[in-house]
Amino acid sequence: MTPISTISTNDRLALFGFGLFETLLITTRGALFVDLHWERMYRGAQILGLKMPNQQEWLLTIQDFVRQFSQPEPFALRITLSGGTPATNLPSQLLLHQRSIPYTPEQYSSGIKLHLLTYPRNEQSPLSQIKSTNYLENLLAKEEAVSYDCEEGLWLNTQGYLAEGTMSNLFFVKNKTLYTPALTSGCLPGTRRQIILDLARSNNIFTKEGFYTLNDLSSADEVFMTNSLMGLMPVQSLNGCSFRVSLPHSKDSITRNLEHAYSNLIKEQ
């Protein structure tokens, strides 16, 4: 499957937003955590009935693209698997696109502001479990958050439980325990979500995945968001409710300790 830069107007990606994508962090060490990204796209492809390259071919495609791209690392690489058009035997295609990373040192130091979104995440939708290119709902939600001078929006699901950010997974710390919404709450199975849970357990931090309310979150000791580009991003507030943001490298902060463990893990890649 050869990557392309343009796509047929008959492709279901162009017509209906039918496809999958992954956003990878590229550093001097190459693409990070490629296995997790390939596995998630593969699961999504099975659900949508799409054919995609095997893991080795997928990785070589990424490596070839990165070698040809001169932007200084780190940067973001999006790889998209189009829906093709089965009715006309048009196969799925791979598209690759690079962009800069939007997060700033100030945000990691002081934390970002969250906005509680005005409409719920549908946890029963099949789209909640795949990284779909049908992303308009997320973009509109992010625009709503930005209109309230916030960097990210937070969804509740239709039952009123915490779900996820528009482009990130939610974590909070309370009484030395790390909490995150269960996947059945409507949140995407994020690659960094999985990594952070694994890091916490390996560092003897007790973790819980479940159904949590705004009251659970408002009484948290610390809150942070994760995705493949931001890693761990502290949260300073949600709709006027403030959260503690510890100084970088603080020894008594679970968020900062996990941030340190994550940085060390990246160095091992």
C-alpha cells in the first residue's frame, strides 16, 4: 500500500469521512510507540471492514516519510487510512501529513483550562471506540472550549459520567489513587492512556477505572489530560473550579512523578 498525497473524489473518506487515523509523535528516536498505534488502527480497520498494511509495512511507510521530511523534531505525523470504495474496487489508501506540536512549556508548567461541554458524548456510539476520521463533533467541541478561553473541552456521557476531552483522555488523582473513566464511559482507548496506567501500576500507584461524576472530579487533588502529542498535561481549572498544579519535578506529586516516568520511557524508545 503506497502512501498518496491526493485522494479520489469517489473514496468514502472524501464523501463521508469514512476512515481511520493515528497521530504519532516523531522525535530524534523516530516514531514513538508505533506498536500501540498500529494495533489500534488494526482493530478499527476490522470494525470498519478495511484492509490495511501489516505492521512491518506500516512502520516502513512511516520511516520512509520521516527520512524525507526536514522539519526539526519533535513533530506530529498523522497517518490516515481511507475507506476506499468497495463498489468500484477502489482500495483503501494511506495518506501521511506532518504538522508542528501545539503545546507550550508554559502550559506544562501552569496547566491548561478545561471547559465543560454543553452536549454529551454518546458512549453507545460505535465511533467512541475507534479513531475515526469522522471528527467534526470533536472539532466543534474544541471550538466551543476555545470560545470560552480554554485549551480543551471535557465531555460527560449521556448518563452524566465523565468521559473524555475533545482530543485527550482524562485522569485525576485523589487520596494517592489515580482515576480515569472506564472505556465503556465513551472515551477513546488512547495510546497514552494505556501507557500511563501501565506506568502507574509499575510504580506502585493504585489505579481505578470506572464511572465518575463532576463531584468526583471537583474534589480531586490533581487533574491531567493525555494524548500522543501532549503526553501528560496538567489541568489548572474546570469552569472556575481550580486544581493544584505542582512545580515541575515535584516529588510529592503523582502527576509530576508519572510525567518523569513517561519522559524516561520515551528515552528508552
